[in-house]
Amino acid sequence: MAMTFNLPELGENIETIQVAKVLVKAGDAVVVDQPLLELETDKATIEVPSSVAGTVARVLVSEGDEIKVGAAIMEFDDAVGAAAPAKPADAKPAPAEDQPAPAPVAAPSARVPAEDQPNVFPPTVSVPASPSVRRFAREIGMDLNIVKASGPHGRVSVDDVKRYARELNSRRPEASAPVPGHAAPPPLPDFAPFGAIEVEKMTAIRRKTAEHMALSWSQIPHVTIHDKADISELEPLRKQFAARAEALGGKLTMAVMVCKVVASALKVFPKFNASIDMLGRQTILKKYVNLGVAVSTDRGLMVPTIKDADRKNMVQMAAEITRIAQKARSGRIEIADMEGGTFTVTNLGRVGGVYFTPIVNYPEVAILGMGHTFEEAPADGKGGAARLMLPLSLSFDHRLIDGSEAAQFLGWIIEALQQPLVLALEG
């Protein structure tokens, strides 16, 4: 029978999304679970599988289209199975507190099985909530520690989690224009009279990156300090043990070594692994370390996260960064790979540049930038072999972190790079 296939629910707070690729055409025979579309969010590419088997009669969307959840995307002839229903106009009542949260319809293939998903947040055993509420909070990436409870004795309900998620969503730049704290940009002049122009539509990743950077810059009073680490002794060690890391699927780069040091430093300086809640007038100190690693891709800059980075040794860190960077560059990164970051490391070393001012990745409070290494004469002025120096730039949120604290944090990182035994003693 003829049937219309509608775009299914894609996840919490996703209402519109951009079509990256249409994977089938009119006349194609489709089986259940066969991918129909690739959709692009600011974090990942999501495949939408078919919930029916049949012949494609008509494709209703094109690459580059912005479509809404529930919109008709395809028509089938001789369809067998149930097409994904449109998003209901009126929301259904929230599930009772002790009932399991409903699973999304025709979940996209970017979701990984529950048993394979990393915990974005630490256990919240001190927060009164039923198992179903905890499960629902994990599924949408919400930390129960920061949800305001309305139940007796501080008990958190599903409604409390949803209410707080809606509040967070309302603060996102795409929910209101312009970005909070910024006036609406004036319209651009007509450039055509001055010469030839070409207009390129922003990809979803570039658009979201632009919005998020504007949000980060408007919400965080940035301060950046610069320093350099003498890695003359560390570089030979890196080369010496590079083969061991490669044997386990990783590449032991200086960036990997810096990430390992940073993960250890965040345990010594927990304030740098925090977020500020200005509405609640409180600081949220995270007991877990999920390290964001900026990766340049053909689709734009992406920041996948290394979960529990403080629990990984150097070789494990090398393998994980290599794996997740390859996923990002191949366009197969999953949403779960991009969530839950607590601190970000970015590296300009491969393309040049010495010191720079990285923008803090809101709602984090600090970011470390690595520049291109350079040789420098010994500081003692006595001559001798040139030293290999690694330039480092630390940007931080001055609402929470003072300059002296930032200097101590960066100083600890530099000492650990120059004297690796510091990791064993204090890391």
C-alpha cells in the first residue's frame, strides 16, 4: 500500500535539522532498517533508517534542506510495516515517576546501544530520584545534581528534568536571536555592484560553531595567559616509545602527551574542571574528567571528548584520540562522542602559529591552546645547544578563575612536561 514516511524524533531538543545526503531515489527497493537520509547536526551525521520495506515512489526532500521533525520526507509504494509517525501536535502527559521513559520512535543509527554508551555524568546517588528518572536523565545527557527538585524531601521527578532541559534549551543561541548580550547584526550591504560574488550556504556544523562561539564570547569574560615549556628532554622520550603506542592503534604525538598532563592537572586544580551557574549563583565542580580535543575536519571544527581521560594512561590516550579523530574526519562521529566535555585542548602546531587566544568552550571555564614548537637559545646565556620550546596559551573565565590561579595551573602543566616525574608524584 502507499505510505508516507515522516522524519522521526531525533533526540531531545532537536526540532529542525539539515539534510546532508539523500541515500535513495524514486524506484529504489528499500528494506527495513536501510538508511534513507544522512542528516547533519552541529555534532554529528545521523542516518535515518527506514521502518518499512517497499519501493520509493517519491523523495520529498533535497540535500541542504532544513526539515522539521514530523515532516514528510518520502513516499512508498507497496510498503510493509509502520511508517514513522509525525510528532504529535499536543504533547502527551509525562510518564509517571516510577514508569520507564518511552523510547524514541525509529531511533537514528547514530545512537549507540545503551550498554556501550559512556556515562557522561558521574553517579548521582545522593540525589533522591527513582531509577526511571535516573535513566531518563542519562539518556538526554542531564546531570541530576543541577536539576531543581520539586518533590518531597528534594526528590527529582521526570517533569523536573524536562523543565530544566527546556530552560537550558531556551538559553541556546538558536532559540532566540540575537545571541544573548548582543544586538541583532545590521543587514549587509549589497556587494554585487562592486564585483562578482559567490554565496555559499553554511553547513550545519559551521553555523552552530558560529553561534556557539558568539555565545561563548558574550557570556565569558576571557583572559589569556601565555607561556612556554621546554620539551627538549620530552621529545626524545616521545620518539622512543612511539612504536609501542602505534602497536596498540595510537599515535604518540606531543598533543597526546599534553592531553595526558592536562587530565592529571584537572584533578589537582578542580576549579578548572567546573561550570558556572549564574542563575543559581553556584559553581558546579565535576568529579569526572572528559577532555575535549579539537579536530579540524572538511566539515569544520569538531570537539569530540575523551571520556574519563584522567583514568587513561598515555598509550590508551593515544589510541583513543587517534580513534575518535578518525571518526570525526570520516563523518561517522556519534553524538555520544561529542557530549559531556569538561575542558578543551586545541592544537595549532601542525599548521603554524605560536601564541593565540583560544575561545573557551561554553559552559566550560578554560581551554588550553598549543602552538608550533620552535627552537630557542638556552635561557642561562651560556650558549650550548638550542632548546625545543612548546608555546602554550591558556584562556579562562575570569568570573571563576583569577590570574594567579591560572598561572599556577599552567605552571604545573609546564613543570610536568619538563619533569615527567611530576605526574608520578602529584598527578
